[in-house]
Amino acid sequence: MDKVYKHQEVEKKWYSFWEKKGYFTPKINPSKKPFTIILPPPNANADLHLGHAMYVIEDIMIRYHRMLGSSTLWLPGTDHAGFETQYVFEKHLTKEGKSRFDYNREELYKMIWDFVQNNRGNMENQLRRLGFSLDWTKQVFTLDEKVIKIVYKTFKKLHNDGLLYRSKRLVNYCTKCGTGFSDLEVKYVERIDPLYYLKYGPFILATTRPETKFGDTAVAVHPSDKRYKKYVGKEFEVKGLLGDFKLSVIADEAVDPKFGTGVVKVTPAHDVTDFEMGLRHKLPMKQVIGYNGRLTDLTGPYHGMKVMAARIKVAEDLKAKGLIDHINEKYTHNVGTCYKCGNVIEPLPLPQWYVRVKPLTDPAIKAIREKSIVFTPKRFEKTAIQWLSNFHDWNISRQIVWGIRIPAWQCIDCGIESDWIVTEGNTPSSCPKCKGKNLIQDPDTFDTWFSSGQWPFATLQVNSMKNYEYFYPTSVMETGYDILPWWVCRMIMLGLYVTNKVPFRRVVLHGLVRDSKGQKMSKSKGNVINPLIMADTYSADALRMALIFGSALGNDLPMSEDKIRAMRNFTNKLWNMARFIKMNSEFIGKNNAESITFSQSSSRSKLHPDNKNILDKTDELIKSVTSDFEKYNFSRAADLLYEFIWHELADKYIESSKERLHNNDKETLSVLIYVFIQSLTLLHPFMPFITEEIKTQIDPENKMPLIITLWPEA
RNA sequence: GGACUCGUAGCUCAGUUGGUAGAGCGUUGCGUUUACAUCGCAAAUGUCAGAGGUUCGAGCCCUCUCGAGUCCACCA
């Protein structure tokens, strides 16, 4: 054996050996239990970061179940990540002094496609580099034709079942990114802004947004507010910047009589609460802010001004006209911003496709309550139910090109109010009403999560219905808790809806990887740890172990190079234990290890007490580690193995056995080899490379690689 | 306003169904005599945030208080 463990060579060698031998590709065997995990697909355009390295938890489960003898599938894929990817791509365009508006739809799509393809191979090799035993023969991309077909089918089914509707409601619109979002993509941040108290006819009312004044179509009070009862239903004259106008007073429960003066201006086109009030009271909508973030031509002299500039100008002008009673300069409130670019989200009226979620969330909640889906750690069950109970109808339209285009058409001849024609992807030949041929497709694409919400069954179905029937429902969905609502909940909803089965039986959630001080890693802070550099420097095994060791599942975990180095030292320890054993084997000569069955505790009484002791402790170890695996306590299993191998086996047993080995004690050598190999077997899911290498070094006659060795029993 | 997490060694964190407190880094010694300088061995260090309760026994279970943080919610 080399004096030094050369992890780079060894890791490369073993990965290609495993892959070539087909160990990652399970056989469909009805007499065996399947164990399935679908890899949460990384964005196809990006490099691996440390968060992705947390896939190691999945690899640990996969390797464990493979060793238990299950037909074990870990299915890889990549995500086109619609908006995320287009956003990154547009940043590249900006650097070149271009924008998306310099290209037509097809050109832009093609450019992003090429951009993504250029990066795809990287990601796959990076996953290989970390030892992930993924079945590459089944790889799927969210934009594969077969996947798109399935997504279209689901869309059509929702349409047929009346769970889909198109509505011109207020959309969370980012005027900078040029697209609408679902509620989840809005990030609320606390801001301090002026709260203006405006004079409105006989009232004084408070608003943070005087620039939307031009869109007011009523004034509202609470129905039981005695102060204003006499005004309800009446119309009154208001002095405004564009001249006087009339507003009626409505009474609505949505008004909080304790806030401000208890009177609010109602702007149905620019505020969600107001929009709903508008619906209840049949108020007209006046859109005074455009999709470009500037005031519309309904605002006279303010037309073309950006929202913030207009707000300041309007406030000044109102003040000049004596229409401001007073201003609270330091009003604290929450403002919705774009989760991506940070721009303030404008609620704007825009026709979009909505999924009626209640019929989807109810069965999802039921499945969780009935434990058809179990959460680890338990506490996330509550979070998931809370989420599912609070979902509003889901806007799945996005005004971007990078994604799956919505298969819905309208007939130009019948006009814009005509019915939508929804298909399973094929372009309709003519309008079913007027037989006209002038059909136009909705330019929008699906929210990425609409397609990735179908991932568990879609990935298996595109591989063949046989695979789907055998491996679905999948066993575990393991991912970061941060995408529980976005992804996990949607998968449960859509999985149950489309397949009538849960998409997975268990959800395992891990925390976010932080730096050594518990801070979020980011390029701007300069505290980013690159997993591939760590793997090259200290070995993939050390990195894997460092991510698991001493961290509790579901909690954020701190990571530092120190910790990875510590685990590298553990590989060094393992390597030298192996060298010690090998040296003694050669010195003592071929031993009769095979003839002694140490796994039976009854035959141990005749052994040297130290030998009996370490064998008994090995049994305990096997039991504890196995039990921890069953309880998803991977960190504890890792702790136990580390502790046993280093401080029990190396420090105590090996040290005290040196004298006996010196006297050619074959029994001791056999026990040592046996215990070490058992330890390596248990350690293999965590540190697959070094365990595989050492095992072949010290036990060359046994050609069975650890990856398919049967899990030890005590 | 609601939900959740956390508070344990100098730092960052583990701690199973309650049974004498652990790891890594750091610190301090020692060590190249049959594995281990890519280090190894050994040692020191704790009012387990605070108060009360349950218990033979509490870091762990219950209640409250204080402190840190995360997520959610259409407060103009």
C-alpha cells in the first residue's frame, strides 16, 4: 500500500468502476422491495455549490438500501429553472450591452437553450465527483419532450376538471423582471415610509401610496363605524390634482376602523384588498400604473413618471394645494418585493391562468394527517399542513420565454373575449366555433414549479411505464426545508391529483449550509466554500463526512474547512490502520480468518478476552448504527462509527494487540481484520471511496465490492 | 398577529425512549522506538440562559421569564 492515501486517483477509479459495472442501475424484480429516491433536480445552468453536496444524505440512504438488498433507484435529472435561468441569462446579456428585447422569442429561447447545454455536462460530472450513486441511464431534463407532454396532459386534465381558470386579477408583478409571480415569490420586507393623511371631501384618510390616488373609485369605511354611518352610500365631491371628481362611500368589513382615521381610499387596480372590495361592490377599475412601472395616460401630467418619483411629486403637489392634513414620516410597514431583484412588487391587473387549489390541497392535507406521507423531522408536518391550508389559487402564468409554453389558444376572429382552446400540446387546426384558422397561442410559459411539481411521476413515466409501476410511489423525498412550500407541497398536490397515489412516502428535510460562524454563504461575503475544491483537496469522502458529522437533521449546519480537514485526518487514520493490518498480514502470513465465524457470539468464549470484547462491541455498533439508519439519524451513526473506529479499535484494541501480533497471534489478526472490515462496511454509505479501496487492499481474495456487500447483522 | 427553531467548553455545534456531559477547531504538554508529520498521543476547560414543576433521578418532559433567529400573514 502507498504510504499516503491518494484520494484523487482512488475516487476516480472507483466511481467509474461502480458505474461501468451497472451497480447504480437497479433491476426491476417483483420479488424484491424497491427503494426509490428522485434527485431534487439542480438547475441545469449552474455549477454545484455546497448546498448540493447535501445530496450526500440521499446517497447514504441509497447505499444503505442497496446493501440491504433492495432494488434501489436514485434517479437524476436537471431543471430548466425557468425564471431563475432566464434571469441569470439576462444578466449576461446586460454585460454585453444587450437586453431580451433585442431578440424575438425564438432567438431568445435558442440562446438560453445553448447557454444551458454548455453547462450541463459540468453538473453531472460534479455529482459523480462527490460519489453520488445515481442511475445515469435514467437521467431526465425538465424540457425533454416526453416530460413536456406529461405536463401538458396534466394542464388539460385540470382544465377538463374545471380546476383551471383564466382571470384578470391582480398579479404580483415585477416591473423590472417583466413577469408576474405567485404569492410565494413575493418577499415582504419591513420599510419605513411616510404615511400621508389626505383630505378627501369630508374625510381625512391615510395612505402610503398617494400616487395611486388617480385610480381611486370609492372610499370605504367599516359597516359598524358610527362616525361615518351617515356617509355610506352617498356620493361626494373630492378636490384632486386633475380637477374635482366624485366618489361614493361604501361600507366593507375589510376596513379596520382602528387604523388611521378608519377611512380608506379604494384603488381596485393596485391593491389586493381594494380589488376584492371592488368585486364585492362592483367598482370600476382604473389602471394608473403600467407594466413598465410608470404612470399611465390616465394621470395627466404625471403620465410616464416612475412610481417613486410620482409619489414624491404627487405628495408635493397635494401639499401645495392644501390637500394633505399631516404626514407620519416614520410609518413602519411591510412592502412586497421581488424575491429575485428586490424591486417593489406592483399588484397589477393582468389575465393569467390560475389553478383552483382547494381540491388539490384538501387531499394533500388528508394524506399527511393519515400518515400516508411522514415527515422527518416531525415538526415539518405542521409547517406543511399550515402551508397547504393557506394556499391561494395558484398563478401559473409567467411572462418569460424560458420554459414550457402554455398550450392554450384563442381565435382572433372571435375576439379577445372568446373562449380559450386548451390542448395536450398540439396546435388546434381551427376554431371550434367559427372554424377560423387565425389562432394565437398564449405567449406565457408555466411557472417552473408547475412542471417540477410533477417530477416524481414524470421522471419515472418517461423512463417507461414499467419503471413507473415498479418504483412509484417513491420511498423518500429528501431536500432542503426552504423549498417545502414551493416544491414538496406542490408535488404532493399534483402527485395525488394525477396518479391517485402519494408521490413519496416520506419527506426528509435538511437545513441550510452556513459558514463557520453560522452566516449564510454568499459570494459578496467571500465565505463561500466550493465543494469541488474541497473534494480535490481533502477527498470527497472527507467532505461528505463533514456535512453529516455533528449536525442535526433539519437544522442549519455550520461548515468550515477545518471540519473537512478533520475528516481528512480520519481518512488518514483509516488508511494507516489498513497499512498496519496489511503489514502484519504479510509478516504473520496467510491466516485462517475465514475459518473462524466471529459473527456468532456463542463461539467467542474461548477467545482472548480482548478479542471477545472487541467482537461484542462490534455487535453493539452494528445494532446501533442500523437502528440510527432506520431512524434517519445519520449524524449519530456517523458519530458512533468515528468514535468506535478511532478511539475503540485504533487507540485501544490495536495498541493492546501489538504485542500479541508480534508473537504471530493469528487469532488476533483474524479478529482485527474481521472487525475492521465490518466497520468499513458500516462506514461505506458515508465514505464510499476509501472504504472500498481499503477493503480490496486488505481482503483481496474477496472480490465482492462493498457497494453491493450485504449490510452486516449482529 | 400566527407558526417554528435555537440558547451546552474560548469558538461552531452534537447529545437516542429521562440514568455520572461529547466532537471538531483552538489551548497546553509529550512524541518520529513495527500503521499514522497530510500528523499522532495525552491533558485542561461546563451553575447545560434563568426560575419553578413532574420524577428515585432532568441538558432532555411541563409552565413561565429573558435573549437570538427563521418562516408565514392583503394592514391601507
